[in-house]
Amino acid sequence: TVEFLVDSQKNFYFLEMNTRLQVEHPITECITGIDIVHQMIRSAKGHKLLYSQSDIPIDGWAFECRVYAEDPYKSFGMPSIGRLEKYIEPSHIDQVRCDSGIKEGSEISVYYDPMICKLVTYGSNRQEALDVMVKALDSYVIKGVTHNIPLLRDIVTEKRFVAGDISTSYLPTVYPDGFKGRTLSPSESMELATMAAVMYIKDKIVSTSFKNQNRIPLAKNLPSSWSLNVLLNEESYPLQVSLAGNDVTVVAQDKTMTIPFDIDVSSPLIKMAINGESKLFQLSKRIGAGLYKLRFFGTVYQLKVLEEFASQMSKLMPVKQEVDMSSLVLAPMPGVLKSVDVKPGDMVAEGQEVCVLEAMKMQNSLTSARIAKVKKVNFKQGQTVDEGDVIVEFE
């Protein structure tokens, strides 16, 4: 693998050459049809290569997304740890290749690189390969750890990346304030609110019925229509939902949507047809009391579904005050404290390093958010901390 930097005038600057397999090797295999690993093993045994340069074709395009156990909302990728409670690769999709060394139940620890999979898609042209990648990322099911699919999914549909207008400053240019998740259009927000409303009605009916029995439902007179209010990103979406036969009709403002009610809410991947157009999403978490976390376009959104009376009463609830976090230094990820540079009674300046946290071969400097006096240090050098642990407290 030969690596270069290329400037805007297409001048090439050599960086390095690696005489071994690199993490990008599936890309080469997908567009040449040559098993590089096989050739490498043969070469190590002393056999000659089976191909000359003239034998190697380049057919189509391929992309590789490195799926990591990282939180993309924290500096584009702070490592995450945990056990893979649910894990389904999108290998059922044509033109998709998944290179991974884990399975459902595997644990992502602080001791190794947190890569989950090299997700590769290919096609006859660049856009086809990208379209397959979008479908693959939407169909990838990972639960138990935080992962970077929301950022990957947003990048492969972002207009600059799609146009090939990329550089080493791509991330800070496109996301100057960090990655915040996909920004939904008004119509997409309405569709997501509708999905949550249909999930809510489905749950209401399932919770009052018995399967494979002739027993009378717990609620004999279930309504056939509901006035719901769905909260998403601090916006409220009033919906009129009615159930007739095998279809649900949702009226929102001046728009009417018809959805078949035979959706399987137990499936990791849920397909819902809204006015005949198929939508794919995932139920990341069913919290209860009308709270859902749905993954749509790669990003997880929290939605709250309230019936009319509950919606009116919620307006009378006091607003929860946010806690001032500037007096605390929290561990952004699990790891080991390599150093603790302050003690109780010390004065620290804004931006001063107070400790260094090591996780997954990376060292992270944790700093003070303001000028303050150290009140308490809860951990010592060499100790292990979990994400969210309070390392240092200020007065």
C-alpha cells in the first residue's frame, strides 16, 4: 500500500509504503477480483505471484466504512465499550462485504482497538457503490455499544462527499461545531413522528390482547381513533390517528398518510410503507410511557408520544433545571488514568490540564472549564474509571 497526499493542483507527495496488508485491502479485492490474502500467503511460502500488472483489471468502484465502537458526538469519535447485545451485519444485501472478528455477545474492551467491522460496498460506478453503502448502514443492527454509524451515514449522503469535493479538512469544514446528528427536513420529521405514533398504537393494542387464545381482550372497547401529540427535537406534532381494517390513517396538518398496520415491531429492522413509499428504521429502545428511541437515517432520535389529556397536563409540569457541569471533570469514556496533575486546594486556570485518561491506545487530556479551586479528587493515577465518573470536583 502506497500512501500519498495530493494538493489542489493534483501534485502528489509521497508519505509511506507498507509491504503488508492494510485495512483498506478489501477495496482492492472488490474492484480487481483478486484475493490479496491468498497471494500474500503464497508469496510467504516462496511461490511466485500468479498475476502480472497487465493481468489486474479495475472494474467499478468500492467504498469502505470502518464501523467503530465510538461516540461520533464526542470529538467525532470517543471510544465506547460494552457488550454487543444485538448484532446483525447487512451481509444479506447484494454487493456488500463485511470483514469482522466479532459476533453477537462479543465484548468491546478498553484494551484493544474498538473497530467492529470493515463494511465494504461496491458497484459499477461511484454513485451505485454509495447507494449500496447507504442501504447497508441503514440495515446494520448494533446494540449494546455506542457506534459511529450515524456519522458514517451522514457523510456518505453529504453533498460535498457525494460530489467528491473532499480534503483533509473535510470534517471541521462540514461540521464546524462537531457532529450533531442528521438534521431532518420538515417532511422527514413528520414521517418520523408518524412512525412513533403508529408504534404507540401498535403497542396499545398488543398490550390489551392475548395471542393464540380466545380470551376477551383486557380492554373491550378500544378506541379506533386517537388524538396524539408527538414531541421530537422540542417540536410538537399534533396527529389524528384512526384505525380501519388493516390500515392506519394519520392526519397531520394538511397531510394525510396511509400506513399498512401489519408491521412487525419485534423485528430489529422495521419497514413501514407511508403512502406506498417504503421507510426503513430501527427501534433502538422502547422506554415506556410513550417514549421511544428510533434510528432513522442512521441517527437515533428520542420521541415522546402523548395522548391529548396527557399532552395538556404535561404543559403544567415544571421545567427540569440543567445541572452546572463546569464544576466537574467527567470521564468522557472508560479508561485508565495515566496521570492526575492536581490535588485539593490547587487553583486551576481555564483550559488547564487536570489529568490524562488513556483508552484504546489513545491518551486524552482532560481540562478545567473555568478558573476554580479544586475541591476533591476522586481517583488516583493508575485507577480505572467508567464513562461519566466524576474525576475532579471544583468549588
